[in-house]
Amino acid sequence: MPRIPDATLGPASGTIPARVRRGSFSKLVAALFVLLLVVILGWLVVLEVRRGEHLTALEPVPARTTVSVPAFRRVYLIVLENKNESEVVTSADAPYFDSLIERFGLATNYQGIAHPSQPNYLVLFSGSTHDVLDDDVHDVMAGSLADQLEAAGKTWRVFAENYPGEGCFAGASSSDGPDGAGLYVRKHNPAISFSSINGSADRCRNIQPLGSFDPAVADFEMIVPNMCHVMHDCPVADGDAWLRAFVPKILDSAAWADGGVLFITFDEGSDRSATNRVATLIAAPDVAAGTTSDTAHSHYSLLRTIEAGLGVPCLADACAANTLGEFFTR
């Protein structure tokens, strides 16, 4: 008896029609697409949770607190490490730092941007973390304060203690060298993490060992102490003693006296809290002794203040920040 072809099969027994094969393939593609979408969404959620774990819950910028900033002839920025405000303000271990507070001004409601250290340094130098939320080696392709200053015909330097001073040294760390005993770490030197700098021998010459410090050599000078003097690996008292020895090189100079300003801040608090409050000192000839401000500020505010004082535009997230301008209004 002749075999009657199955209606679901093609002309030859056991052959699946092309339209069925196409339908099955389309369903497979759709399923894979849905799976890929789920994976991507899940990864985005993980990234957002990770960001939330690292980033500070910043206070909203209060209205009318972007106060005009006077022109700065020189800006000096010292960044210290991992201390809550309470660990240095009115601390028996930090008498010199507290003497500077009495002599100049202190922002009493100031927040770091993230935990751990490196994102805070990137913000102070470029107005963004660039999604760097760790202390690993990164090469960032973005604009920075150095780019702005050069475009405006101004100069900059980073003086990093125990930096080896050999070309564009981009290693994660270096010990001793021309500054003597001590440990330099790249994560505290934001300039070297920008590809436009670490790929240029000429621009790398702006990063020098601390022993080369000259208060009159550049419009913007960032000072990076080594891992002991920055208070990371050593007690507050050691860092305070370093400040006592170093800061007069700035404050006793004609360069600072002639329209200069010194900012001393801490990258982040030691307790890794979401509020991340740190002490930030503002020292300038026109800052009245003992000035304090409880206006909400952050590292974004500090960068915007530096940019405004040096006459360059704001960068990235600093554009949404206020200034520390209230310290310069006697």
C-alpha cells in the first residue's frame, strides 16, 4: 500500500518544511536576544549597586551658594589621606593643622566623593570619577585641569614625594629616590592617569619629585606627600609634623602673598561612611582668621573654585557644584 505523506512533513518523508525551520530559528534568535538583554540589565544593576557602595551620598547644592571667586595668581593644593574631620580638627595629634584653621578658614560641611582614594583625586583634577571606583592602574581618556590651564596659557605642576622623576614613570608605586626614604603611589597622582599626559614626555615633565618644589614655578601646583606624610601609613601626628615643615615654604613665599591660595583637603574619611565628611582648609591673604562655613561643599566645589579663580571653564560634574567663594568675602 502506497505511503501517504504526513501533512506535517515535506514531499520527502522526514524532511521539515523550510517555513518550519525558519520559524524555529527565529524563536531561537528571539530567545537568545531576551537572554542577552537579561544579562545586560543584570550587569547594569550590579554596576549601579557597585557605584552606590562607593559613591558618597552628596548633599544637594544649596541655592545661591555659587559665590564669585577672586582671581588667583597661584593655587596650591595639598591632598591628605583617609581621615574623618573629627580626627584632625581640634585634635591633640594635629596642632599645626589646627593653628592653620585659627589663622585662616575651614569648610565644616565638606564631603569627599567616593571610597576608595583614587576617584577623589580624579575628581579634583578633572571633575569626574570617569567610572573609576578602585585604586587600580587606569589610563583615562578625558579632559583635565591641566588641559584647561595649558589652553589658557597657564602652567601647572604636580610635586609628588618619592616620584622617581624618570620620564613618564607610570608604575603603580616607587620607593625612595631623590626625595629620600618613602613610598610614592600612582593612585594619589591623578595627572599620570590621563593618557594625554602619560603619553607625552613634554607634559610628564610637569610631574616632579617633591624636592623640586618651587612656590613660584606654576599657576597651579598640586603637592602629593608620600604614603607616610599623607597620613595613610603613619599616624596623624606624623602628617601634621610634615605639614609644619612643608607649608611655610608656601605661606612664607612672595608668590603666595601676592594673590595666592592654599587648599588642604583629605581625599576621604577613614570610616568609609556614605556621608564621607572631611576637613578642608582655605588659606589665602584675604581669608579672615577663623572663618568657617557650614554650606554643603565637596571636591567638585573645590575644583570649581580653583577653575573660577584661575579663569578657566568648569569641567564635567564640577559645573553643577557651588564654589567656596564665601571664604573670600571679608
